[in-house]
Amino acid sequence: MRVFVTGGTGFVGRYVVRELLNRNHEVFLGVRNVSKARSLFGSEVEAVDVNFSKIESVREALKVSKPQAIIHLIGILAEIRSRGITFEEVHYRFSVNLYDAAKELGIGRALHMSALGTDDRAPSRYHQTKRWAEKHLMESGISYTIFRPSLILGPEQRLFFDMDRITRLIPIVALPGDGSYRFQPVDVRDVAGCFVEALEKDLTGVYELCGTKDVSFKDLLRDIFSFLNRRVLMVPLPKRLMYYMGKLAEKVVEPPPFSSDQILMMWKDNVCGLSEDAYHDGVRRVLGRDPIPYEESLRWALEGYLSISSSE
């Protein structure tokens, strides 16, 4: 199948593209940096330069690639407002341009990366704009599959880099609240497998993607630091205080080490089964098996992270 992928050079995108290639799909990447795409995948993919802020550019890329389906993975965790990189622009406007252009050209299939916690009631701008994009796709008339993963485990997970870098200098980290906020981490290989399997089976609907174990933020950090053989003091701080600390950090550095919006993202636990509009057992339902176990996934991801960081 001819598949147009956005965000294909990012963390999750690299695994999705590899899975597509392994299953003999023809892959076209819509990217801002063609040379980066070529350095990652060589001649195995076609890379097209796209400005997703302009529907004309998106339309031209789709005309050139003539895909049968779209996989849309672009997303950000923090805004860089001085460069126009905002949640509204990247999550919503990019999606509107992509799906409107696809509809004009008769492309009838789209698989969309959203996030667990996305909901009409969510207080964070991150989740709000993710929800706007979901709704636009749902109302477009295009056949859709939407995935909402919890924290994704893989060697390129930014949390590993941040925690490693910070605690090398000062072995202290702040915990929002008492650190009891819960995740249900999912392996990036399972996420990539779900995208490609759903594409091939023509599955539709909204799927939550979670792993085998829900862990508190404190326990997740403890597991990471244990693997890194690092003793770190974790200091609980009120969420309200950390929210305003995030506001201050946003004024000092872009992107900030953490943002006020990231604190608002913790409006409810990041685990499967809390939403009424999605399949809760997405990995099992799509792949027909249990997710990769948490312990195995975390070990693989951290071993890969150490290999990457030691070579840089």
C-alpha cells in the first residue's frame, strides 16, 4: 500500500516507518528536513518537503505521493512560541490542513496519533488541541483510526535523557504532588505494530494503547534511576507550586525543562479505561496478544538509550 507518513523521522515515526517497510508497504514521508529522512532511511522511502502550515504545500505533497492512506504522527510536548510552534498550530492546524487536503484529493483512510487523557474536559492546551484534531478527522468523512497511547517506552524517550542529564549534575528531582500520578507505559514497538496492523486490517475507531502495568510517576523514576545505578532524592512539591514554576521557566528558556501545561496534563491518571469513547484494550484488540511486559520494555528501552547516549 502507498502510505503517506507525517512525523516519520520522530521517536515513534521511525518505528512506524520501519514496520511499514518490513511489511513491504511503499512509504512517502512528509517532512521539513529531507536530508534527515534520507540519513535515516536512505532510498527505502520517498521524502517530500512539506510546510504543514500551508494547505497548498500539503496538497502538493499528497498529489506527488498519491497515497492510499495517511499516518499522521506529528506532535509536540512543549511550545516554542517565539518560533510559532504552538499546540494549536502543530496539533490542530496541521491536522486540519492535512485532512482537508486529503478529502479534496479523495484519500479516504487516515490513522491519527492522539494521546491518552485527550477529552473535551481536559484543562491542558496539549490535550485540548489534540481533541480538536480528533474531532476534525471524525467529522471529515474520512475513514479513521485514532490511537491514544500512555507514556511510550523506547530508547528515544525524552524522559530518559532529561532525567539522566539533570541528575548527573544534581541528584535531586521534583515530584508533582506526591508522585502518585499513574502511567501505564506502552512499548513503542507495540505502538508501531498497532498502526500498521490497523492499516492492513482496515480497523476503525478510537483505541487506547497501554502496557501491562500501571506505575506511579515516582515508581517509574525509581525504576529508571535503579537501572542507571543512580541514587536520587525525589522531593514532592505541590502541583500548584510546580504550575507557577513552569510558568516562570517558560519565560526564561525555550523549550522549558517542564511547562505549566505539562502540570495541567496531569488532570487524571494516564491509564487505560478512564474514557467512555474508546476501546480500552487497544494493543490486545489490534495485535491479538498481550502488550510487551513493562519490565522487559523498560529494560530494552534503557539499554537502547545508554547505547545511543554513549555514542553521541
